[in-house]
Amino acid sequence: MAKQYYIKRDPSAIGSDIEWTAINGKEFYQLLTSPAGKGRYFIEMDEFMIEATEAEYKDWRKEKDHSDYLQAQESQVQVLPLCGGENGSQGDLIPDMAASTEEQAMAAILRKALKEALNALDDESYTIIDALILAQDRKSERDLASEFGLSQNAVHKRKNKILKTLKLLVVKGEKSSQ
């Protein structure tokens, strides 16, 4: 199912005064890249993208980043049994913290630098990187291109440009954290 986009007919409307307009991916992309899209915020919910206030967006972004962080942390911990038993059913379990303290510190610095770099991206760039790389259900360049009404090559070039920008921002952030 194609993603559905909903914007406020009047961006300043609040509460029960909000009237929603459904637009397609190409119109959404055009809105994001136009002056009218500046300062507008959108929340992604499965197959929907809906306009929100800045406060709502910040709350959603904070919760999403926290959830993504917890999922990443869960995948990095390996549990080993204290006592014998091939399936680990006997005894208490403790996490194996195989990485050294130095590696953990460097990883924390890199995560912080990457988070700051991602926050420095404009909404359009973040949307592209999130859909192609960060999202749990990643999209292909071809799928994203069809949503935005662009060619796959245009999305590929934009992705590479954003990744170069992120790399520069991460290196800059990493150096300032050390």
C-alpha cells in the first residue's frame, strides 16, 4: 500500500478547527522543497505521514529516537549462562559485555555525533535517510522515488549527498566531543 500524506488545509489551525487534505507523494515532496513547507512538521505512522505542530513533532521524534536506541541496545547484548547446561536453562543469566570500556566510550561518542548530525539535517533530508537507512521497514530507492515522484537516480544522488554531509557532521561532532 502506498504511503498516504495528510496536511492541514490551514497550517495555523489547531484542535477541532483543523481540516485535513490528502495529497500524494509527489505533492508532499514538492511541499517539503517549497517555501510553504518551511517550518512545517510531519509525523510518520506506518503507512501515513501526517502534519503536526512543532511540539507534537518533537515529542514524537524524542519517543522514536528512544525506541530506536533501546532496540539497538537490545541487539548488542548477548546473554550467557552462569552454570552448566547447553540451552542456558540452569542458573542466573548475565549480559556479556564483550566490548572494552574504550570501545564503548568511542561508540558512545560516535552515536552522540551521529544523533547531532541527524538532528542538523533539514526535514526533507531526514525523511529520505530515515526511509532508506534508519527505518525498521526500510524502503528501496525505487520505492521512495515513486512516492516522491522522482527518478531512482535522483533519489540515489540525493542520498549520497546527504550521507557525505552526515559524514562531515559526524567527524566534526566526534572531534568536538573528544
